[in-house]
Amino acid sequence: MYLIESEENVGFLTASYVKNRIEAFITTPEKPYFVIALPTGGTSLDLYNHLVKFHKEGLLKFDNVVTFNLDEYIGLPAKHPESYHSFMARNFFDHIKIPQEQVNILNGNASDLEKECRLYEEKIKHYGGIDLFLGGIGQNGHIAFNEPGSSFSSRTRIVNLSEDTIKANSRFFNGDISLVPSRALSMGLGTIMESKEVIIMATGIKKAQALYHAFEDKTNTAWPITILQKHPRVFVLADKPAASEISKTIKQNYGLCSFIK
Ligand code: F6R
């Protein structure tokens, strides 16, 4: 696990990395698409702004990219402004050219939710797995909607959102926790761990405790992010406030890597 502490450009750095990876990808008959897993949430907004900017400047194309979103609320109409379908359209997909069939977002209104999850896993496998996983981190250490206590071998499934997450996300629902769905569909930790590379973006002091656990704690299910210690290629991109609880020694040990050539 590498720590990249940056001033305010977590979104720009991540977008640049994504751009480099897509550029370097060579399409073959066996592997025609580069597969990216995409988050929603406040932290990701800057990433999408920069990706859209690169695209509009003609520096980045998505023709050979397939995307899988990490999660979606259960029971919120796809047209609801706070559904992850709407979030992705508004902040990313409406501004880029990508064939519709290369975009995958879990359907939280499917009549058979378990089948929806199974098919999602099969589809990820069909495309050869996730090449680049992009995620944020919850204040409670969740990745995607894998809340504390989630099994490290979990796959895409129905999850109950924790009180912490409902409270944190109520900021998108006029601060009213009763409007935040209590359940969601989410990729599992097992699904995420099979990704070839993982990038976690973290900004702001509210993420400091979770990042402390990510780097200084033992791997444990109370802090789902700690599972990433066992992944061979993880970059955590954090601004100064988010990285403020991580000790100097750890920063020296984990911080030495060249991220973007
Ligand atoms: C959203 C997701 C979540 C968020 C996390 C951080 O698709 O998977 O894990 O990445 O809750 O959210 P923000 O960025 O809003 O603090």
C-alpha cells in the first residue's frame, strides 16, 4: 500500500493516472476493454471534472473502456437526483462519449436483487476482471458500501447501510436521515481485492481516523479499508488533513513511490 500525500490535487492526480492507464492499454481480441470501477460521492467530483476536461480537450477517449459502478441505493428511483445513476450521468457520463453498453451500474430497483448482484459479478468476470478500481473511503473505513463487519470474501450483494453512513450521506438529502435509503447493492471486498490495481482517494479531516487505521492498524473487519493492506498494488491519495493522523515513520515507509511518470 502506498501513500501519496498531495496538496489539493487528489482528483487531478487520479484523473491523470486513469488517463495514463487508458492510453497505455493495448486492445487485443482476448482483452478488448480496459475495465474501471467507479465511485460516487463528494470526493469523486474533482476526479470526474478532470476526466471530463481531458476528454473535452481531446486528450482522453473512452472507446475501449468498460465501467462498473461500485454501488447503488436500493429502492431509490433511478431518476431521483441522488440515485447513483443520476450522479454518474450528471457528473460524468452526460459529458463524455462512451457507448451505453460499456457502462454498468447496479439496478437497485431490480425485481430480483440477488440475481442482479450475481449477474454483475458474472459480467465483471466476462470482461476479465477490474483493471483499475477507484474508490473513496467512508469515515468509518468503508470502501464501496462494505460497512464495518463486512466479510473480507464478500461479493456483490445487498447491504444494510450503517448509521454513520446514513448520517454522512444525509447531506445529499437535505440533512434528513429519514430520506436516505437504508439498503444498497454493493461490490464486495472479495470483488475489490481481485482488482489489478486500487486507488483510494481521501480528502478532508473527516477521513483522518479511517486513514490512520488503514495504515497503522492490523487487518480487521471493524475497519474494512484495512483489507487493502493485503492487496499488492494500492495507492492511497490523500490531502494533508486526511493524512494528518498517520505517523511520520509510516509516511516514510509507505510514501516512497513514483505515482505518475
Ligand atoms: C460511493 C462509495 C462510498 C464513498 C464514500 C466516501 O460510491 O462507494 O464508499 O466513496 O462513502 O464518500 P464521500 O466522497 O462523499 O465522502
